[in-house]
Amino acid sequence: MAPLQKTRSKTAQKSAQKAARIAAKVNRTKDQKLLQKNVMKSLVATVLEKEREIKQSQRERLPKNYLKDLISGFSNVIPMLTVKSLKNAVAYHKKKNMSIHSDVSTVEQTTTTDEPSELSPTNSTSSSDSKVKHAKQGRPKQEFLRKNKIEYSMAMNEVTQMTADLKQKEGVLTNESFQKIVMEVKNKRNLPDDFEIKKNTVTRRLQRKKIIVEPHECMGGLDSPLAEIEPSIVQIVLCMTKFRQSLTSREIMQLVNSAIEGTIHQEKLIAFKLRNKIHQTEEKLGTIGQNYMAGFLKRWSHALSLSKAQRFELDRSKWAKYTNFKHMYDCVEDALVSCGLAEKLDEPVWMDKEGNIVDKEEDAFGQKCTIKITHPEFCLVGDEVGGNTSQKGDGHVGGKKYVCQKGYVPQQKASKKEKKFTVIGLTNLKGEPVMCVIIIEGKQRQLEVELGLDYSAHLEGSAEDPDFIKKNTGVGKRFPGGPKCMFRGKEVPCFVRFHESGGITGELLLQIFKTLEYHELFHDARANGKTPFVLMDGHGSRFYLPLVQYLNAPSSKYCMSIGVPYGTSFWQVGDSEEQNGSFKIATYHAKEEILKERENLMIDDVGIVPSDIIPIINYAWKKSFARVDKNKKAIAERGWFPYNRNLLRNEELRATMTEREAKEDRRLNTEVTISASTNSSVSSLSDSFSSPEEKFSLISRHSFTPNHPTLNLSSGMGLYVLKHIVRETDLAKAREEIEQQKKEGLRKKTLLKDVKKVSAANMVKCGEFVIGKSVEDWIYEKELARQKAEEEKQKRMKARLDAKALKEEETSIKKKKREEQRKENEKKKRAAEEERKKRQQKQYTERYNRALQIIRNKKRPTWKIKDYKTILMALKKKSDGPLPLTLGELSVCYDNWKDRITGEIAMEQTQVEESPVVTAMESTTNGEDTTSTTNVSSADLDATENSEDSTALLSQVLL
């Protein structure tokens, strides 16, 4: 082994040994602490048992040195154990009323050895099978003290007075005489046995010479300086809550500070702070803060609570009114009676959930029934439930949890293949399913998706058999098909269609009702003068004109009614947890089971595919729409059968009642008891009002007007709150007037024609819930107007397109002319440029000829200024500047520039690369005879005039 490896192994060994020693020490410490705890419990139990024996033998106290002898054998187990610490432990357990069950003999037989067989944690735990039970301790809750404050105060005052009289008379107060006084007062005031009055409290009162104590002093602490106005503040908070305008803690503080500003209550607050030495700045001295707010919420915890807000849809808040729901019930009631499916009762009666008439309200469910539905089987309800093959949005089925390694998150396989589908479970008011409607996302019909594929089912025959599909189609087979329903002895098959959106449309809804007529489900009802009734939400598909015309035709007459828009969660049976909720949970579970089954069958594609939609719906249908008892429960809770209008007992809706509605409700229902299922927040404060409108009127008209003598609500948060209260009051009055107009039938005639858009909201605003003949005419008129507007729009569009085409044609012609003009201008420009180049070339050629004549005919010594200038002009560059004036300077300039003879000569504008003069000048400077130089004839020069490059001319000169 290498030295480095030996060193590492030794280091690791030392680390392991050190870790083992630390772990052993920790374990010993834990065992020691547990051992000490168990020994202390056993000692306390021994002392308590000994005290009980002494009490039974009527002796006064423990034997002398009993505790000292008891702890002498445990000094090595608990080194700090003393008689005083044992007494404190016994006193603590007596105070907390702890029941410790232990075997006393085990303690007495315990030795001082550390053997685990006698006082080990295991043995100590096993000797006490029952757990230590702590009695409910602590100070009484605020609500208990608030409810029993007066009784407690009066009882305490009476006991204290009787005790003082007895002590003055006899001079001594014994425990027996005190208990007699307490029992006498309890019996006199009918107080419960657990109502405790301590002797200590009475003795201290006598010592302070304060026999009578006011009820508010029994709560302890200081009284709030604003206690007088706190009930009014609480009423404002409750009122704003009813209006869905809940206030935060900071806003309540602003409200209180605004309400007490400049009033006597602010003076009381300042005096309270000064008296109790609450040091604050002068600005904050007359205002409340966080500490007051915490005490305020604690004092009124029985009526107020802090909680997070829930988002409430704006449209829903406008429609979730008592008036709208009452009008919905009224319209549906009239429709049921007119259809011959219900009978009007002479007197409203109480009914239970099954529709049986009962005498007492305690046995009834909902409000009093004014009609009795005689044919609930002809009344249909239904709503869409969406679904998807993808598991991305699926929740936990029933909060299912999985066991996994600590610190890990359990992973679950999920399919992300999307295919939307919609299910409508048509159910009658008896809770019986009538027909299952399935709409699957797709552009065309797919047989394998419509029938579904169940891979777990046995396959009969071969795929080549002519009756292969028929033999394997049905419940429990490879192609199960959708759920079938039995309605009045007839089997109603599943209605399956495909649509691009995967949702309901007017055309599909029309096909659904035609399918119902094809199976002749309601022909005998119409023969007996009964019209089937359908209750659905206000989706746009319900106002499809061919559908409305079909429903109002005599041969296929249906009475379709809609409910309150944006409030379907209240009244719609399909939105209930028994149908919608159960269906979705079941689909989640079905998809999980399909994935598990695919893995067991070793199928490559383990995702959820479209052919699995039907098996998923079959599984979920049995768990939701097929359960008749659950359907009945959902129908009864929404007040449809029996027709008990149960939703009108919802406290959220009752908070929006008008005064007239409240009087009518009290006339029909002598006493309204809100059930716990309506999410009520009943408090002792709100219980003092018999109805919400009384509470509202008291708050809005008496307690919180700007002319309140003690509160300032003319500015700040007080004015803000008051405006909301007045606004809600005005809205309540407006709803009352609108309701009266609806009853008189004025709004139906005047407003229905004025509405521009066909929608459920506009229809209900006009007082209509039933899609009858009047609504059909309204839709027909709007459809004609829409078609006319569409034609006019098409004409305007065509005119715009024609004008646009004409404009484009004119633009094209102009563009073509501009293009031709541009080409002509470019042609002229090129011709002018060529002409300029020719003129320039001619000038250069003339200059070259003059320079050549000088070089040929003269020698340099005979050159004059004019000759130099002529030659230098051929060698001059643009950057050289002007030519010199004197002959010497010109000669020097020629000497400086003569090296340009062999280089390129840059000419301004259209310059030649090398001048023909340069070569000739070079030969002249070298003393050569220019006569031997090849002459450049004028014909040669003329031949180079049209050349853009002067190189040809230079080459001729050189040759």
C-alpha cells in the first residue's frame, strides 16, 4: 500500500472512531435524560400516593424526613435532586392536574445501580401503559368570559358579601363554611358544577376592601377608552362585509381615527394615554395604533375574524342577488304550472327532501312550497362538464398521498397528450339519468374513438369476421361504447358527436333534442297535454334560432328555461359536487388506472389516447350522473324538487334582500333558520336582528348617518364607508322598483325590443327566463336585423374593396409612368455624361498634343515658363496646389515631379493612369534624341479620343 493511502486510511479510521464516540455520548445523554424524567415521574407519583393515604387516614402531613429518605437512593441518577425540587415538582403537577399512572412498588424497589433491567427507558415506559393526560388548562377563552361575565360577576359579588358577613360574625373563615356559601350561590343562580369560585379571589377582595366589582372589571386589564363606540364600528365592518367591501385592519384603524376626530371620544383616548403614561408623539396621541387593533380584534373575536380574501367575479357579484333568484324561482314555477307538470297549492306547506308534506319546520327542508311537482320525470336538467385526456391539470384524487424516502418527492407518471371532450348528463328531477351526451374534439367522425377501446376486455373472433365489430361492441367488451340510460322502460343510447372546439354548439343542441324525439321519450306526455320542461344555463348555444323554433313547434314542444346568469354555481344541478365534482375526480382516477394497466400489458404507447375517452367516461359516469340518490340530494339542495326554493335561505343572497322582500318572506316563512351548509357566519351581534334588512336599515339609517351626535363620518374613511352604505341602499331601492315593474309586466314589453344583443343577461334583465314564443320572436327579429346588418356590411365591404381596387389601379398606372419617366431621365443623364466625358477627353488630348510638340521640338534648356507650365500641367496632381510663377521655381517643380514619369499620374475628374507626355519627357531628360521616338500621329490621337483609359495612348508613345 502506498504511504498516501495508508495515511488516508488512518485518518478515516480516526474520524470513524471519533464519530462513534460522539454518537455513544449523545445516546448516553439521551438515555440519561429519559431515565431522569421517568425517575422524577415515579417519585412524584409516589409522593401523591402517599398524600392520598395520609388524607384517608385523616393525618395532617407526611412523616418527618419522608422525602429525604425517598430521594436518598437516586443521587447518582439525578445529581441535582433535592427535597425542595421534589416539592416543586409535586406542586407543579398538582397545579396542572396531571394524572400520572405508575407502579409505586417499582420506585421503592429501585436500587442505585445503573443496570438497565430496573430503570431502563423501556421498562419505565412499559410500566405505564397509559399516556400522561393533561387536563385542559390556561385562562378561560374570551368568548366564555364574555358570555358568563355577568353571571360570574354577580355570583362573585354575592359570595364575597356573604363571606364578609360570616367573617365579621364568627371571626374565622373555614374551608367548609366557604364551600357551603359557594354551593348555596350556585344553586340559587343555577350555575353549572364546573363554575369555579376560588377562595383566594374572595380573600383578596376582602383584603382590598372591595366587595362589589363591576362586570367589566372581571375581564382583567384596562378598559378600552373607545368601548362605547366599538359596537358601532363592528356593525359598520359587518355591513361592509355583507356588501362584499370587506375592510383591512389598516382601513379599520383609519375608520376609527376618522370617526373620533374632533369628538369627545378622542378626548377620552388622549386622557387614557396620559393617565397610563403611554408615551407617544403629539400627532399620534389622539389616534389608535396596532396595539389597539390587536385588542379590538381579540375583544370582538366572537363576531370578527382575520382571513384572506377570496376573489369574487365582478359579474357574479352583480347577479348574485336575492331579487334575481326569487324572480327565477317565480318564473320557473309559472312555467311548470303552465306545462301541466305541477299543481298550485292553496296554502304554502313544509316539505322534506323526499317531497312529503310535514307539519313542523324542524322536519322540513328549505322554505315553504307553493307548488307540488306532479311529473318530475318530464323535467330535465343538465350542464356541460369539460374534460381532457391530458393529466397536466389533474388534481390529487381525494388528497391521495404516497410513501417515499424521506427528503424525496414522490413522482407520478402523467400523460400530456391533449384531446378535449365535453359531457352533458341529462337528468330528470327524480334523479334518473335520461341521456349521456359526449362531444369530442375533432373535425370528422372516428369510429374507434366513438366506440372506445378497452384493452383489458377479451377479444372475440377475428378481425376478418364480418360481424367482428358487432360481437365485440357493448359493456365489458373491446369496443364498450358510451353509457346507456334506461328511461321509462326505453334504452337511450349514448349521443356522441365530433366538433372542432370539443364543446357544445347550437347545431349540436338541436341534434340532441331531435334524438330525444327520435326515441319518442315524451310523445305520451304531449298526448296528455303535458309539455316537457328543460332547465339549462344561459350559454349562447341556447339562443340558436333553428333550435328555438324547433322547441316551440307543436310537434316537438319543449319549455326551456334558463337560470340566473353568472350564478350557476348556486342553482345548477350539473355544477354540484355530486355531479360535476364527482365526475372530474373519477376521470382523474380512471386515467391513472389506464396508465397502470398499459404498463402491466407492456404497451409501448403508455399515454392517454383519444380511444380512451369513452372508457374514461364510462367509469366516471357510474361515479357521478348514474347515482340517483346523489342526484336527488343535489336537486333538493338547489330547491327544484321538492320546489322548496332552498337557495333563498343562503345568507349571501339574503344579505341583498329589499325591505318588501323581507316582509313577504316573513309572511310566508314565520322563522328562517340558516343551516350550517350556507357558509353563514352567525355571531351574537348579528343575531340581534331578525332579518338582514332590519340590520341594514338600522346600520344605514340610524347608526351611521353623518348627523350622528358622537361619531364624525363627514370626512376620511368614515365618509368613504358611508358612501358605500348609501350606494347599496339606493341599489336595494332600485331593485325593489325594478321587481315591481317586472310584476306589472312593463319591462318585458318595452325593454325586450330595445335590447340589441341576444344573451341570457339581457333576457333576464327584461324579466324573461323561459325561452318561449316571445323570446323566439325576439331572436327572429334580432336575427333578421343581424342578417340585414351583415348584408349592409358586405355591401360596404364590397364598395370599399372596389374603391381600393380602383385606387390600386390608378396607383399602378402612376407608378408605371413614374418608372418610364425615371428610365428616360436616366437615359438622358447617361447621354449627357458620355458627352461630358468626350469633351473632357478632347481637352486632355489637346493638352497632350501641345506637351508632345514642346518635347519633340525643343530641348530643356530652351524651355520657357509657358513650356514648363504646359508640361507640368500633365504631371500635376489635385493635391499639388497652384503652379509656381517663376522659371526657377518651375524648373525645381519639374525636378521634384519628374519621378512621376514612371508612376501613375492621378488626373482630376476623368484622369488617365499614365500620360503620353511623361514617357517622352523621360527620354528628353536623359538626353535622348526625340526624333528617334515614334511619332504619335493625329490619327492615332483621334483613335484614342473615344477610349476611357489613356493607357493605350501611353503605350503608343512608348513604342
